[in-house]
Amino acid sequence: MGYPLHTRRQLKNMRGAGDEEALLRGAAEEDDVARVRQLLKAHALDVNARDPTSGETALQLAAQEGLVAVIRLLLEAPGICVDAADDSGWTPLQAAARWGHLEAVKLLLRAGARTESANESGATALHWAASYGYADVVEALLGAGANVNAQQENGTTVLHFAAANGNPNVVTLLLQSGANACQVDKACQASGKTPFMKALENKDTVSMLITAHVAAYTNVLPSTGEREMVADHRVQEFVRNNIFVWLRLILAPQFQIFMTLVAMLSYGYFTILAM
């Protein structure tokens, strides 16, 4: 009998301790359910063995691809560590959340994955799901008890991530769950930037248009600070009057950022700033 044929990815993973562990990582990453099952049954291998280059386990490789069938098999394996992190501090839950794999996230949460686990920058699974606009994943994580006000080492919150990337649905979810809209991250303390200002970063068109319409209602040109720009309650009338219907046509791809600001306004963010 000849030697079994392996894919290039499986051969790449055969570095380090134990060929079976390396083959398991390769099979998991390729969604080879039958091979994963065979390896788990036929060998007394270390299911948590890490790739010598990246530190990734078979579970993390499957999680970042959203391979639900493989994840189920691995979670049933004796001794599986659901929170095993790679060399950068990424856990399977963070990887699944980063790529928006809802079913994978749910499986990992049911298996006891810790929502507060953070990578080397301090970002949690909730940070990543919020940043990329995966509202369903955000909802699942919040439902499992994820800290809505979790901060990175630099003070950046989940709401900062969502606002900066223009994800109004996620912003709404976070605000409904008690996110602190006035939190200032360390990098922005000198200028006083909050999630609202994060939403305006590099979005000059949005900033100029909103500022212009607030000025039209108040007859006072707002200052460059966010407090003066949004203090007047008549901004809400501007939104209710559907002026943003034509604004959407002008802004095109930037419209998501505008709707993020609307979401913040709807949940009392501007009222807080005006105090």
C-alpha cells in the first residue's frame, strides 16, 4: 500500500510535533469532515495542538472559515479547549465573529467560549463583529453576556468600532444595550473625540452637509466641536422631515455613515452631548 496523498495545505501543516495533529489542522481547514472524524477516532492525538508558525489550532482554523460540521466534531473531542488562542491572542470565537459566521459563533458560545477573551490589542469578539457590521453576530454575543462597553488597551470601545465604520444597525443594537456614547478613547483625549466624531472621520461630505443643515435651522453656524454642532433639538426635526431622502442620492456610499449618526440621535446621544 502506498502513502496517502495529502493536499498542499495539509503538507504545510505537517510541520511540528505529531503528523496526526498537523493533518487534523489541514483537514479541519479544508472542511474534510470524514478525515477529521477518522483522525479523531483512530489516533490518540492532541486536539489542541498548535501550528508552529501561527499558533492556530484545528478549532480556530475551522472557526475562521465557519465550518460548522467540523466545529461540532472538534467540540465533541475529549480535552478540547474552546478558548485556545493563537500567537496573536485570537480565540476561535474571535475568529468566527470577525468573519461573521453566526452559526459557528453560536456553537462556540454554547460550548462555553468566553466573550471577554481579547487579542493582543485588547479587542474582543464583539469589537470585531461590530466593526464589520455583523448585526446578527453582535446580537448573539450580547445575548451571551458580552460586555457592550469593552475597551481595547487604547480605550477604544465597541461603539467606536461600529461608528467609525458606519454600521447604523449595529450602533442601534449597542445603544439599546447600554453602550456609553460619551466614552473618549485615549488616542482622542486631547481633541475630545467620541464615537460620534469617529463616525465623521474621513467623511468630510457627511460632516459638511449635516453642519450646513443644522446651521440653516439654528441661524448660528456651529463650531467645529461636536457639542455645538448637535446641541439644538431641531436636528431631530431635520431627520423626521425626511430631508435625507435626497441626501442619500448625493452621499451614495457615505449614506451608511449618515444613518449611523441618525441611529445615535434616535437613542438620545445628542441629548447627552447638549447637557
